Amino acid sequence: MFANERQYEILSLLRADGAVSAADLAARFGVSVETVRRDLLQLEKQGHVQRVHGGAVLPGKLVPISRLDQRVEENRSGKLELSETAAQLVDNGDVIYIDSGATAHYFAGVLKKRLRKLTVITHSQDVFDILHDCDGFELILCGGHYMKEERVFYGYLAQESLKQLYADKAFLFASAVSIQGGVCDFSQELVGLQKQIMSQCGQVYLLADSQKFERRGLYRLCGADSFRGIVTDTGLSLPLRKLYTEKGINIIIGE
């Protein structure tokens, strides 16, 4: 097989799976890993791929900013599936922090059904509205300036409230996750709150549906390896799971 034929097939595999492993490609084509690396370098120079340690991914696209009600409808099954998985990380009696966002809507709904006793800290109006009438749940809403389009509180007052609180576990949500770019979101104000949460919680998990992987956002929160685990759905391809795991990133997917 000629180099251009290999490279065409590599692109086909990338478009199907979102990621390729250099070792797997070498075995598939019966060539050395160095030959595969040269192929990937050529494809990167042409702007078709982005090389990462151990393989390559498609170039991350910038996540468009969309309305909250639109994002709630995107990949609903994936958001619900990962929320069911993440809920298994929460025990009755825990003190947890729940971030804001479209996935928070599903996560809060699952917790409401599964648990009997919980203390929830949040700056999300939606999370508060879903959980406020649960017997056995204690809610702490961190107030401040109100961002109407996202239904969240933010700013100095919200961050000062957070400084007085500690949670056993925190569950954050983001617009984009990538090996190279890390975890990103579209709002500078909300990223500031997320950083505050990360600095004072015992265990921090990121919840991101499979459509958010290998995407880019405007504001960077941290590296993808900064969490106890990233909870996602079974839509994440096996090659992408492998690349993240090889980077020491704990990917949590339910059965």
C-alpha cells in the first residue's frame, strides 16, 4: 500500500471513530510505528489531523455558543445515560456541589429519583428548582449577579459564598473536552466559579457527553487530567477512550 492510500484510510478511520492509535495503525497496515508517525505528520501539515501522544484526533472544532434550552435537547440520551452513571458516585448523606449547564438538568433529576438524603450546593437556578421540594434534601443556593440566559448566579458575591463552603464531591460540566486543549467553556464568569469549586472540594468529577469530546471552547478551565474522573456515555468511541486512558485520564462509562 502506498503512503497516500494509507493516509486516505487513516482519515476514513478518524472520521468514523474520532481518534486513531499509532500502534493500532502500524499493526493494521503491516508497517512500522515510525512510518505511521510520518503519515500522521503529513496529514497534520495538511490540516487534516491533530497529533497527540500515541496517535491522532480530528482537529477540534470551536463549540458554537447556543441557548441553554437548545443545549438541553442536544444528545438527550447521552446526557441522561451519563447522569445515571454519575449518580452512582453519590451516596445518601453526601454534601455535593452541582455546577450549572444543560447536563445539570438531567443529573439533578436522576439524583431526585435515586437518593433520600443529600446536601446540595449550587449556583444554578435550574438545579434549585428541580430539587427544592425533595424531602431529605438540604439546598444551599449561592447567589450573586444573575445571568438570565443561563439561569445561574455568578460574580464576586457567588464566589465569596463558595469560599465559606466545602463539599465532599463536586460535579462540573463543560462545553468542550480535548486532550490538547483541556476542558473549556464559553463563559469567563462561569469558568471563574468552576475554578473556585475545584480548589475546595474533596473529589471533583467532570460530566461531559460524548459529543463534547475533541472540541474546543473559548475559555480554558484546566487540563483533562485534573479530575478524579470524566463521566461520559457509551457514544464515546473505543479509540478515543484508549487515547484518554493512555494519558492517565480516568474515563467513567456505565455498563
